[in-house]
Amino acid sequence: MKIYAIIVAGGTGSRFGSSVPKQFLDLCGHPVLCHTLRAFRQVLPSADIVTVVSRPMHSFWIELCAGDGLDPGPIAFGGDTRWQSVRNGLDALGEVEPDAVIMVHDAARPLVQPSYIAEVADVLASTGADGVIPAIPITDSIRHMRPDGVASDPVDRSLYRAVQTPQAFPADKLRKAFDMPYSPEFTDEASMMAAAGFNDIRLLPGRERNLKITRPVDLAVARYFIETGD
């Protein structure tokens, strides 16, 4: 089974509030994105792993890798949307085997474990599904907003899951899905696959440790996980 990976790191980190995008910040002595790339390299040492970064951060990313003793490998430039960034990553991979697996992962999830990356890919290969995505139960109460933006209704949280990455898809089906024009409803690759008619998306129990760094407190939690070994 041939596996390829795209690590999406093209965001500006505006919600984080730092002058440097969050994926390049220090996390226990290494840039966040270096943690992420190194995890994939551990389980896929010979695979093509594309990092997608914004054009202004290209040289900075190469410098960070040099300082961290890490080969950045293939690099693609990010677009205005996640959809465009992943598509640029696909273009950077070039022609791949139709039956290969392509994994897409958020750079801001640096604590993903190599064994879990392998598990996601193995489940896709063993089930023949259209995709495999990690998902965790929602623990907070949630409400559905009405169109007026004021009124809301309670919903049964047991019916919902919060989606993580890495997400894995058959290469030929993912490329077909990217033939569709962009829609704001494509919040991740799984939503785009479903819109293209590839509805057999399997959910794999996610990991609490596989958090996404969005706010400064998330970086502090990630440090805790690393320092305690949890």
C-alpha cells in the first residue's frame, strides 16, 4: 500500500493572536510544524510528505527545518482557502497510483502519534471505504441556532462528533472530488468527498491528545502533554 501525506500549514494564525503563525511557534524546543512532520516521517519514512505553507513563510520554514535538523521535503504554497491549499498539495504530489492512500493532516495538530497515523491508513485499506476520519464525542452541551441568529434550540450531543485529522482517502476518489468547484460548505476533505457522492466515510475513535492548537491555552496544554508524557 502506497501512502502519501499532505500537511496543511498555510494559515495565518489570526485567531491565535501572535505575530508568527501558530504552526511555526516553539513547542518544547521545536517548532509546532516540525513536531507534526517528524511524526509522519517516523511512520512513513520513505513517503512523499508535502507541507503546504504560505508563500511569505516559505524561506522561514526552510530555515526552521535546517535549525531543527529536519529535511522539509516537498513544499507547496497555501491558497486563500483550505480547499485551495490541499489542492495545491495534491498538485505538488504529481501523479500517484490510483489505489494509493492520501492522508491530509492539520499542521496545528503536532501531538498526533505515529501509531495512530498508521491505524488510520490501515483502517482505510482494510475496509475499502471512501474515507476514514478520526472523531471524538462532544462533551459540551450544544445548541442549534435559528436563522434569526438569536433564538436557538437544544440538540442531542450524542448524535454529533468533533472531527480531527489525519483524514485518509483513496487517491483516485480524492482527486475526483477535487474536480468539483469550491464550496464554502467544504470545511474539510470528508465534507467535500460526501458532496462528490463518496459517502462511505468511516469514523475512527479520535484521541484527546491529538488536539488542535487554535488559542494560546492550547499551546500550554500541548506542552503539558509533552512534558508529562501523557
